[in-house]
Amino acid sequence: MASGDRVDPYRNFNFRVEIDGIQQAGFAECSGFGSTKEPIEYREGKDGTTVSKLPGLTKYNNIVLKWGLTDSAELYKWYDDVTKGNIVRKNGSIVVTNLDGSDGPRWNFYQGWPTKWDGSALNAKGTDAAIETLEIAHEKIERA
């Protein structure tokens, strides 16, 4: 890339979600793919005036998916299986796409399972789309 070339950021509305074996149409929203490295504080020997910090556990946020209610029940069935004690862990990806549809940055998550499902709120006075929500706990997420 030559100096001075313009590089526009990706748009946050062009993305897709891939989950092992689950075919689901477009998602309205995807959030929560982040992590935190917790510091562990301790005081060394004779020096009682300062605190040393070591890296502790890495904690990953749950991924939250929101989509318009359709006849597809694959994500709900995955959650329902978990409520019945049949925990099936799946790997997946969140892929940002360019305006031309080509793939951009990708985040891969591993060993995910649904921990929370919310059905849509319904309101006879409104005109909004009915939205379902699924929260996925996982072991790790990384940018690929």
C-alpha cells in the first residue's frame, strides 16, 4: 500500500455467523466477542509500599446473537438440548464482510454452547420485527 492511500474501516452491518452444522439466515446483531486478562495483585517481601501485578486468568465474554424470528428453530433446538442435559459444544466464526461480499476480519470461537435464550417480545401496537436472542458461552475466541 502506497503512503497516503485511503483505507476505509469495515462497516458494522456486514457480517455473518458460522456455527458448526447450523444453517441460520442473517443476524440483526452480534456482540460480546472480547476478553479480559485479570491482574493478580501481591506484595513482595520487605517492600510493603507497592503492589506487584501478575497476569491471571483470561475471561471471555459470552457472544450474544440476535436475529429476526423465522420458521428456523435450529438455534433454539441447540439451546433446548442443553436444558435437557445434552450439552453439544460447537465451534464457530463471526466474519465481517466487505461491501462487495468478500471476507474481511474473522473471529473464531471454540467449544461454545448456548447458555441463554430469549424469545421475542410481542406487541400488537408495534411494527418492529420479532427478535430472538441466544447467548453462547465458550472457551476461547481469537482473531484469525
